[in-house]
Amino acid sequence: MACIKMLAVTANRIEIDEVKVREAAKVGHDWKNPIWRREDGTLAEW
């Protein structure tokens, strides 16, 4: 699993390393919404 560390936080401002964001965007992600079902097998929204 890939993560991007949160950099410096000052008051209401967050600094973002754009190079790291662009590198992560090239890799993409494989996360999908979980499919939740009730006991009777019907789909449940989250």
C-alpha cells in the first residue's frame, strides 16, 4: 500500500509536495468501494 506523508501544517495552511502528488498520480490506485450485504443477501448502501 502506498501512502503520501502529510508535510508541514501551519495554522490553517497545509503545504503539499506537488512532485510527490504527480508521482503518485502516475501509479494510480486500485481501491474500490466495498460491497456490503445484509443477512438476506440484499445490497446495503454505506
